[in-house]
Amino acid sequence: MARIKHIALVTDDPAKTAEFYKQHFGLTELYRRPTDTGEKGVWLSDGYIYFAILKYGTGDAPKLGPGQTSDLRGIHHIGFQVDDIQETAAALEAAGVQPAPMDRSRPREVRPMGPPSEAVNLKYLGPDAVHFDVRQRGWDEAIELGMDRYELTPANEKAAE
């Protein structure tokens, strides 16, 4: 059975938006990028589902440079954790579900985030062209792996000098 694991919201000021949700709904901040400002994104959780608040461009240019703004607002995508990503991908594609447009400089594939056998995610277009991800591993595992790999410090802890 698939489970909703995260929702990604697009805004020009992730840190300010995150403060709103933390203040009014008691969400916990997991980390931010970069860790000092959160200008590119802030990740929150209610203890069950991750809420990624991101600064994004368009499907053709998803990464924004400093000072750039986007005309996108609101829900960017919904992430689902599935039991078998290959089986889910085959079923979606057999049903005619289209892959989401991606940066064409990278091939569309299941990209590893850890040991080669552990796939991360694939992106598709749902009804009304709303993007969604399918991933076999949860964000908690991906975040932990990324924090270890890049020696990241949680937002509420001071980094070692």
C-alpha cells in the first residue's frame, strides 16, 4: 500500500513560510538549506509526514539563482512511499501515466541515494498536471543518509568548527 510521505510547497521565502507553519501548527523543523538562512528550502514535519517548503523555478528551470523569483506558488508535488518502486513504475506507465518533465541534462532513471540497489524516486504527472513522486524509501532514511554523507548538522544544533 502506498503512503503519503511528503508534500512540497513552493514559495519565494521558505524561511518566512516555515515560521508561519511552525508558529501556527506546531510543526518541527528538521533542517534547512543553507543551514543559516533556509533560502533554498526548509523541511518540517508533524511527526508523520514531511513538509518541504522550497524555492523553485519552473519545470524547465527548477533551480533558481540568488535574487530570482518564481511565478509558481502552492503545492509543487506530493510524494508517495511505495513497497516496490519498479512494480509501481511499471503499473503507472502501463496505465499511460506520463513522466514529469525533468532536467534533460540528466537521464530519467531511478537514481540511487545509498547502496546501488536502493532506488530513491521517480516523478510523474497526475490529473491536472500535478506532479507526484514515488519512492521506495522514506524521507527519514533519505535525510539521515544525506546528513551522514554531507556531514550536515540539524538546524537546531551548532555545527562543529
